[in-house]
Amino acid sequence: MDKVPRYVFVTGGVVSSVGKGIVAASLGMLLESRGLKIAMMKFDPYINVDPGTMNPYEHGEVFVTDDGAETDLDLGHYQRFTHAKISQKSNVTAGSVYNAVIQKERRGEYLGKTVQVIPHITDEIKARIRMLTAEPEDEADVAIIEVGGTVGDIESLPFLEAIRQYHLDISPVPCCFVHVTLLPFIAAAGELKTKPTQHSVRALRDIGIFPNVIICRSGTHSLSPEHRRKIAMFCNVTEDAIIGAEDISPVYAIPLNFRRQHFDDIVLRVLQLDAPEGDLTAWCQMLDRMKNPRYEVRIAAVGKYIAHDDAYKSINEAFAHAGIANDCKVHLQWIDSEQFENGVSPEDVLKDFDGVLIGPGFGKRGIEGKIRAVQYVREKRVPFLGICLGMQIAIIEIARNCLGLKKANSTEFDPDTPDPVICLLTEQQGIKEMGGTMRLGAYRCVLKPGTLAHQAYKRDIIFERHRHRYEFNNAYRSRMEQEAGLVVSGVHPRTDHELVEISELRDHPWFCASQFHPEFTSTPMRPQPLFTAFIKAALERKISSNHA
């Protein structure tokens, strides 16, 4: 008989965004520290097949996996906290489930049966759970599965029913149900209120799911013994399984808070697993460096989705990781690029920063402002990092202001530009559908020795993740290298041509831009090399300026 992993199902109640993803990631980190191999999955109840077509204001950033899946941002948390293999199996949406069932119905696979939510939708969800650890290389001791949304949401019900059934299907293999709820603090009463948690657990039990652990988000307030006793009594959970989840910064300190309350011990007890005590020394040392840096730098990130913190979640975290590597606190400030199109000088805004980032994005809005920001950092020799669209913006600026091609542009923004220095990828031509059709996932990049990129990675070949439709037009490469000081420091070899992956400037202290998304592979224990090198350059500039 094949090995059956234990399962932990993480649900949420009272409100959305209560922290289920961080709870799941923290538990995964704690179980890994105890020698267990884990797998992780996120259920998203929305009807979109994936979040790839959503505006970042709707759902935050789209996190891309090595195998090219466009997924929920919680999978970024999973990767930053754990070593779990994150792939297209790790994110399941209601849209993908319903689409699969409808396709099977069209092919006649249900043999004329009436297709219903139960059993057909729930069976498909359960099949996705089994697929997570179906292959030998995916074998895990514990699979942690987060159910998006809140108990009581109509769209979440099929997922909750599926995990209820799954618990019975694999019996007597034990499962653990972790429920994350909010304890609001009522200022007029001066106390935390447990009633919303009681109602949430009651709704979950009405569905047939009985939580083993309750995680209580309580803001800046701590749970008292009386709160624990009250919740335990009304929710039929042991007192030690009521876990307090106060707001803690940085986010990487949350697993230690859970460890102090024996969260992992309780889960292992429910799962009937034995595991040695975990060694969290390295994690604690990382936290100490993060909390007590010797230096600090200010970085301006020029973008257009600046009103939503989650729109660039992985970039924000990658800078925090790069700060750890440089013993440095990174003060990151997002700057609206559109102001540079409306009379505001980039120098007036950016002069007090030690480095500038141009991040990813889509659409024409704010593009000219980003181009002016790149011109400023190039001329003033400010350390610069460009990501995806950021590299394309840099190429446009160099073509316009160093080669004199004043109408140079990307065909994304001006299809009729006389100098399309950025153009549509060959394989993208003729594609009409939006979802899942970009160049996605990890691709090989060959680095040129002696370049900033090679110095950062200290390797000849790297693999980084992509999410784009447009590329550098190689028809302009020779001229830009010879006349504008461009250095192509990384390429992806193809049968028809070399795709430019990283570009630099020859006569600049640190100017580097990548077509790929380096932020997707950064973790606090393994900071991403390009971000680390960029922050190092920004810190060196600041120190030299102070000594001047």
C-alpha cells in the first residue's frame, strides 16, 4: 500500500484576510524544522481559472511557479517559509474545478449522469488533493491545505464539503482541522469579544467539520486564560489548542510565537506523528539580523499599483531579504510614476534615495513617467534595478536618449512606433486569449563573465521565473551595445535567436535590469542575488556620499 500522508486543513472565519496563509506557512516551517517533509496547497473559491487576468488591486500580486502556474500570493508565503515544492498542483480555484468537470461532461465521461456539485465537483476537488502527493517525487509526511474565503461563503461550500468527505475517505488516517478566526477588540467595552469566533466554529460544525485547533487573531491584544477557557468550552476544543495570534512584526517572527504555544506539538498529537524537537537556531539568527541591522538605505520603487501593499508583495519581501544579507534595513517607498508626466521632476522626488527600482506591470498608464525616472538614474549614476517591464523601460530610455531614436517604444504601447526596440515574442503572435498564455515559469539564462549579473549570481547558468509577452528586439542589439554602452549580460538561447534576459550599462556604477522576475525565488534564508547586489550597491553609494 502506498504511503498516505497526514493532512492539515486550514479554514477561516469571521472575516477574510485573517491570516490563513501565514498560519499555514508558519506551521509548515515548524514541521519542517522537526524533520518532516511537507506539501502545501491553496484552494481559492473564485470562478477565475487562475488569478492571472486579475488586476493587482483585486487580488494582490500573481505569484508564478517554476512550472509556469499563475497562482495566489499565499503560495509566495509558502515558498518563503518552507522548502515545499510549489507548482501548478499547489493552487486550485473553483474556476479550474468547474472547467475540468464541464470538459469531462462534454466528453461524455459521466455516462449520461446528471452532473451536480455533489458528487462531481467535490470528487474533482478531492482528486486535486490526491494529485498533490501522487508522484514519488512529491511524497510528503504532511500535506497542509488552506481553504480560501470564510466559512459561510456560498462559493467556499464545495471545498468545505470536499475536505469533510476526504477526512472520511482516508479514515483511519488522521486529519487535523485548524480554524483561524478574528477576536475583535471593542473599545467601548475595553475587551476582546469571543462571540464571533463561537459563531464561526458553530457554522463550521454545522457543515460537519470539527476544528482541532483554533487560531485567534486578536490584533495588538493578548488572549487571557479566561478567553481560552471560554472559547474551549463553547467550541469543544481543548484549552491548549486555543492559539493566540497577536499582530507581530516582522512576519517571520510569527512561527516562533506559535512554537512558544506548542502549535506544532498539538498538530502532531492530532496527526498521531512523532517528530524530534526542531532546531530553530538559524531562523532566530536571521530574525536577529533583520531586527538589528547596522545600516539602512532608502529605495524608491517607481510603479503604478502603489495603493495596494499586496500588489508587489514578493518585491517588498525580496528587499527585506536583501537587507538581511547586507546587515541593512531597507526603507522601501513606492512612488507613483504618473506624477513625472504631470510636471513633477524625477530629481525633486528621487534625489534623497540611495537606489531606484522600476518594477513589473502592464498597460500604457504611467509609462512615460517611468522612462523619465530611468533617465534620471542613468544620468545621475544612481544604482538601478529593473524587473520585467522595468528592463523594457530601460531599453526604451537608452534608445531614445543615447541613440537619438526619439520615437523608440514598445509595440505594447505604440503599435506603430518606427523603432520597436521592444516587440512581441514570436510565440505570442496570434494569441487572443489572455489567461495563462504568456511566457511563464523558469527558463535557463546564460550569464556573461565579468558582468554585474555574473558577479551577483557567481554562476554561469541560472534559472529564473518569467511572466511576459514582449522582449528586447535583437535588431537593435548591436547598435545599442556599440553606441549606447549597453551590455547584454544574460541570454536565453533559442533555436531562432537569443532572448535578452539581463541588460546592464557599461559606464555606470550599478545599472542592471532583468526580463525575468527575480523576486519570486527570494526567501529570508536564501536572499535573491540580484536584489542583494543592488542593495549592496545602494549602501556603498550612501556610505561614499556620507564620506565625501
